Amino acid sequence: MKKTNIHYNIAEKGKVFAIVSNHKEALRHYKEAMRMCQSLPHSDIFFQHYSLCAMESLEKMKAFEEVISYCDKCLDFLAEKEELQEQEMFQKYVASIIERKGIQHLYLDEKQEAIACFKEAQQLVDKKQIPLTNDLLNWCLRGYAITPKQIEDLQKKHNYFTVRKDNINHEIAIELPEMVSPF
């Protein structure tokens, strides 16, 4: 195993913890992986992935305001990436962050804020690329009462979550020593 890939192995262990709902430990691993990859070439790709994993754990911990704040910081950071603004994959990633922010607003029963986020996401990419946003916006505009269970069911239907049992490589996962704390 190359030393430069250890961040990946640590993040994989974070996913293992997330799957069993130990999100505090998952976050510790994701944050350390983010810290470790910052100085590496192409670190943006890893950082984006680990950020999504961290936001998912926070969301599952019902830390919705924290996820909104994380989304805002991420969007501010991405706004500085002028060289990427026109790339379709970049726009889809930005739309996914805005979608995530909208979902947090829905969990907090802040429908107007959610609607604004969903509309903004739709303006960035082809609507076919963001079916979860489309469904949730449709429900909001129709005035439906939306429960957390309905949101979660729709998230599963549209493969919203990055961390899933079927995409974790348990064999390469490395656990951090307890003394390592990026908090």
C-alpha cells in the first residue's frame, strides 16, 4: 500500500462505521482523511468525496443546520473554482450540494428555503440529472405534507447516499488510533 493512499483507506473505515450507524467515529475518519489528502495532487476529488460522506453522517445524526452550514462553505469554496465552472460534472456536483441543502431545509420544515434550493439546482443542470430534486420540488409546490420517512424513502429510491453497503471495500479499511483526533 502506498503511503499517499492511506487517506483513502482511512475514509473507507469511516464508511464501515457509517454503515453501522457509528457516525461519530465515521466523522473522525473522514475528517482525518480530508486533512491527510489536502496537500496531494488532485486532492479536490478526494476532498469532495470525503465531504459528501461527512455530510451524510451529519444528516443521519439529524444535524441538519450543520449540514446546511457545511453546504454553504462548500458552495463558497466551489464558487472560487472559476476554471471548472463550465464543466458539466462540476455543475452536477454543485447542483447535488444545493439539493442536499434543500433536503436539510425540508427536514427542518423550512419549505420556502427548500423550494429555493431545488429551483436553483434545476437551473444548473438538465432536470433528468436530478430526479430527487424534481420529485421533492413537485411535492413542495403541491403543498404536500412531507414526512422524514418519505424523504428517506425517496433518497433511497434515487441512490442519494454515497455510503452504501454495496460500495465499501472492507479489505482496505484502516482504523485510526484513538489518539488521532481531527476535532
